[in-house]
Amino acid sequence: MEVENAVIPTAAQMEGFLSPDAGEPIFMVNLLKYRERAEYEDGRDSELTGREAYQIYATGVARVIREVGGQLCFGAEVARLMLGAVEELWDEVAIAMYPSRKAMLQMIQMPEYAEISVHRSAGLAGQLNIETINASGQWL
């Protein structure tokens, strides 16, 4: 299994995201890999680490997620790999719940989101976003 961190979705991934929405809640699992130093696209000087820049984003995105009816459900540092093998571990895992894909799309189109997303791009070396649904409505 090959794993490729990214910061921007591919055209095919966006097409899938924009496909007809069942209107059910989605839980977005985020595997985050930080840059050692934040790198802002506008070239600004920054003494922030990637983690610090991303934390600015995380604080702001928690507010806009709530505005569309979602919530941050979980966040933690990755301690070790218990099973399997990857070349390099992610730094953190976060899970966010959105009432629907439509709600998430609404959030990423908000001006407030655009303002804070620069810190996401500056802080991340890459990430995996895994969209999940609880189709059975039951928890294990």
C-alpha cells in the first residue's frame, strides 16, 4: 500500500466529494503531518513551527465548523504505530463531524475559512482526509 500525503485534493477526489449528498453526517478522519517550520505562500517571515501554524487554523476552524452544525470530535498526537508499517508516522489525528458533505462544502466556501486556511497550508507537510459515515447508526 502506497501512502501519499497531500494538502489539496485531486480533481477526482473533489468530484467524489461534490457527488450527490445523502444528507447524512460525515466524520472526517484527518491524519496530519506538520512541516518543521511554517511556510506561508505569501512569503512572510515566520518563526512558527508547522504545528503552531496549524494550531492557529485549528482554533479558527473549530468556530466555523460549529457555524455549519458540525463539531470537532477528537484530536490527539500519534504516539506510535501498533500494527502495520509506514515509512513515516503522522503527527496528529483529528476527527471532525459535519452534518453532511454539503455543510462541509459550505464551510470551506466561507470568507472566515479562507482567512484561516493560510495557516493550514503553512503548517502542513501533508495529510490524509478519510471521509467516513456511520451507515448502521450503531457504535461498536
